[in-house]
Amino acid sequence: MALSPSKLIKLGSSFDGFCLKCRQVSKWLPGSLTTLLNMDSLRARQAGDPILRAEAETVDITTIHSPEFKGMVERMFKVMRRAKGHGIAAPQIGVGLRVFAIEFTGQHIKTLKDKGLSDKDIKRMGIALVPPRVFINPELRIIDSTLLAFREACLSVEGFSAVVPRAKEIEITALDREARPVTWRTSGWPARIVQHEVDHLKGNLYIDCMLYKSFMKNDWRDYTRK
Ligand SMILES: [Zn+2]
């Protein structure tokens, strides 16, 4: 059962920083999502697309149980998994809503190890498995502001990566895909993914806060060979 807006506002009063009234509630109705999902591809939108630079809108919670909203979430997972990403925000599939998804699997760890990361590196980065999770209308709180700097990439800046400083530990308050309120405190790599995705909802990309000189094309070495 969907929570009514009035119930959510009451719940929201107990959440730190959760303010439904101060944000514009979505004009994205299920019908417009259908049109978009029918025409869009399974590729993430790329830097330069204005939707990646706009502030996403708060989801009207009465739409969360609609088939169209569920279709949008499925599309997000499809695009993320196809690109082997760790997280994705709705604007990356062309929908300006405050929704993101995250997933970190054993296959992701294997891929990192194949690229040369050691168990020690993985521990240092705070990498941990995360089952598929969806966060709707998220609010982020920094718990430990110690900055950890690691290399990250983005499905919307395909082929590049850079070192980005991020807070060590965060807490996120949101609704899950069943419209239930959730609070998740996490650190290390999952905290990094969450901060990256929440940035997307504000129209920010990692290139805005990266250590600029670390920016690189991932296959730059290929250009040094004849
Ligand atoms: Zn991204």
C-alpha cells in the first residue's frame, strides 16, 4: 500500500533534514514515464545532456506503485548492469526524479581483482557487497567527514575516471521501492557510491569535485602503442 502524502509529511517530521514541502514535487506522471521508457535506449545519458545538470524533482509518492514507476526502476537496473556500474540515478536514464539505485556484487569484486586490485586494496577502499537497493527522495547526512580519496567513474562520463575525495561515513534516509521509509548508515565504498548518486540528483557530476590532475581516459595506455 502506498503512503499518502499526509502520512509521509508526518513521518518526515521525524527524519533529520527530510523536508517534502521545501522541494518541488514531481510533474513526471506515469504517462510521461511510459513515453520516455518506450523511446529510450539502454545506454546512460552522457555529460552534455542538460538533464544531467538539472536538479531532480521529488517523487510524488502516489506514483511509486504504478507499473510505469516500476518500469523506470527496472530500466535503471538494466542500464546499470549492462554497463557494469555500481550505481545509477534516474536522470542518467533521462528521468528527472530523485531516485537512485545501487548494487555491488561478487562479480564486481572479481572484475576489480582482474584489473589488478589486491585484497588489501579492496579492504582499504572499504568495498562491501550491497544487494540491489532503490532510494526514493533520499536525504543524505554526513556522519564522518574524514575525506577518503579514491578513483571513481560514472556511466555518464563513459571511458574516463578520476580521484574524488568523499566523506568516509554517511547516513541516508529515503523511501524504498515499496514506499517504506528506510535509513541506512554506511561507510567506505557504499558510502562513496551513495554520495556520487545523490550528487547526480543535484545536477552534479564527479568531474565537478574530482582532483583535476587525476582525470584520465581509462585506455590512455593504448594510445602509447604503435
Ligand atoms: Zn555517475
